[in-house]
Amino acid sequence: MKKWRPFATLPEQYIGLQKIINNQVEGAQPVLTEEQMEQINFTLIEALHTNKQVYLTYYKQGQCITEAGFIQFVDSLGDLFIFIDDVFELKNKMRLSELVDVRLA
């Protein structure tokens, strides 16, 4: 749905209005409890060993994004994991600290 923007006649105004709208949408990164982090860890390990598809919810640029994919590698010491997304089958590196939720499909 497009909203009517009466004051977006100049490009500079449009850019400024877009920044204001994006700042209103942004939220703070959720803080996870120790129990939630352990559950995420167990789900990641299970998905890695059984090669099951997972739904990853992660925090990026003020928004929580959910993607489906397969876990390929988990490095808990380096705070890194690699997953292959379901749509384009591309490898994505991500930090474990960005994860908000992991669910098995």
C-alpha cells in the first residue's frame, strides 16, 4: 500500500521523509534470556546434524527478519554460523548474537 506524501515533491524532501519513516519502524534488539540462548543452541545443533530445514529470526538494521534455510556450520567460539537460504540457495554468514529465534520446520 502506498501512502500519499504531499511534501515529497523534491528529492531531498523525499529522502528526509523516508529516513523519518524508517526510524519509526525500527525497534530495539530483543534481549534473550540464558534459557532462550540454550534452546537456540540445541535447535541449531539438531538442525546441523539432522540436516532439517529451520526458520531463523534475526535482528538486522532495526528489524526482525525471518528466513528459511539449512544450517551448514556453527562456530560457537567465533560467534558465527553459516546457513543456506531456501530461496536462492546462497551461503550466508551470520553472527550468533544477531539470532532472535530458531524453529525447526
